[in-house]
Amino acid sequence: MDATAAALLGAGLAAIGAGLAALGVGNVFASFLEGALRNPGAADGQQGRLFIGFAAAELLGLLAFVIAVLLIFR
Amino acid sequence: MAAEEGKVDPMKQFTIEPLFGSEWQLADGINIAFTNSALWMAITAILVTIFVAGGMKREVVPGRWQMAVESMTGFIDDLLEANVGKAGRKYVPYIFTLFMFILFGNLLGLVPVGLIPNVHAFTFTSHFTVTGVLAIMSFSIVLIVGFVRHGFHFFSLFVPAGTPLPMVFFIAPIEFISFMVRPFSLALRLFVAMMAGHVLLKVLASFVIAGGAGGPALGAAVGVPSFILMVAISALEILVAGIQAYVFALLTSLYINDAENLH
């Protein structure tokens, strides 16, 4: 396998990371909704924390995308 | 490499081109040409100024415009009040400017001005240089405020209260790394989120073009679904533009909270 093919394979494998981040982001919002439906009164006060969790989970997927881009345009 | 097969190069939209002043030199080798990136930043700054100035009539019974501006400032005010406390009020101008600049920049990149010939929309927030400078500004404010308010006591940020002494040697380096990574994660998040969305839209656009050129059957099977997906992704991108601006402002205010109140 030459180096270009290996890099493109690696970029494809990095997409797994993006998919896992999708699971993570879905988990964040699912848990928030579950909690919010049980106690709607407390939901509005926790939106900041919701987006902190979203940002932290999303960052890892974006990093996977950066790795893919770096491998393709290296 | 990726551009050879398709006719649409999804990375072409991020090209920075000098519009005028290519020969301007700040010093040896430092070119300060007015680029399309600078043009869109200037447009954004002007639009934000117009938006805010239009709502500063200070009428007792606010009109629609004043309500729009006041809801924006009130939103940032609440954000800082909730995350930093009373001391957060003095950061409202900075966070508000940051939020509006990023929000308008993200949204302006989605406006379909490409319909006008020879006009190309440019999302300056999809460039690491721009988001990097914004992140460095936020990080410098955190450092300056932290050291001015707490002096060398600011280093206690790296040791959470109540840490047993043997654990300090493990916790402190981890906390230090997580602190130093902040400007990178802040800048990277905004730039990658904007770039990924725009690349996705252009890739789908190339599917529409290739599907349409491949005849009616291929056009119906590939082109039409891709186009419908493009519309949906565009709606998602408007949401992402708002969320990313909010997340940037939120995380900056959290970091300022660390500097103001330590742990």
C-alpha cells in the first residue's frame, strides 16, 4: 500500500470518530430532554450546562474531521 | 487531490484573494492587502453597528427594532450574570461584541449572494486565523484579569480545593494542560463547525450538478434528493451558526468566571 492510499484510508477511519461524536451529542440532548420532561421547571436554568456538554462532545467529532482534512490535504 | 475527480472543488470557497492593495507592505514580506476575508469582516462590522445603533434610541416604549437589540443585550447580560455573577457585568460589552460579530459572520456566509454574478459569499469564521485571534483575545483577557485580580494566587486554578497532597502532582499537570488547550479548542470548534457545514453543502451541490448532467433518471434518483437534503442542511447550518456563536460566548464567559472567582 502506498502512502497516499494509507492516508486516504486513515481519513475514512477518522469518520468513525465523527459518528461516535454524533452518538455523544445525541446522548447529551436525550438526557437533557429526559430530565426536562420530568422536571420542566428546572429545565430553563440548565440550558447553559446543556450547551457546555454539547460543546465538549461535539469538539471530539470536529477533531476527527480535522484529522481527516489533514490526512487528505497533507 | 480531492478536486481532480469532481468539477466542483469544495475547498475553493475558502480561498483568500486580495481585492486591492496587493502591493501594500507593512514591513518586509508582510502583505496587508485588502482581501475578501477583510471585506466580509468589514461588512459584518458595519451591519452589527447599524443593527445596534438602530436600537439605541432609548425610547420609553420600545419599538420592534429596539426590542430586538435589547433582547440580544439582555441575553448576553443574563448569560454573564448566570455564569460569572455580579462581577460579570463589566464583560458585557466584550462578550456582546464577540457574540454579534461571530453570529453575523456565520449568518452572512450563508446568505446566497452567489446568485449575483461574480459575487462570492465568504465565511471568515471558517478560517483558523480569524477564530484563532478571537480565541487569543478571550484567553488574554482571562490571563490578564486572573493575574491582576489574584496575582500569583491565580495558579491555585491548577489545584482544585480539597485535593490530597499526593494527588496534586497528578492533578496539576492535567489541569495545566486543560487550561492551555482552551484557546485552541475554542478556535478549532468554531472554525471546523463552519468549515464542515460549508464543505458538506458544496459536496451536495456537486451531487446535484453531476446528477442533473447524467440524464433524467440519474437526476431524479440523485439530484433531487441531494437538493432536498441541501435545503435541510442549510436550515441546520443556520441553527449551527447560532449555536456556535452562543457556545463561543458561553465558554468565554466560563473562562472569565475562572479568572474572576477562581474555582
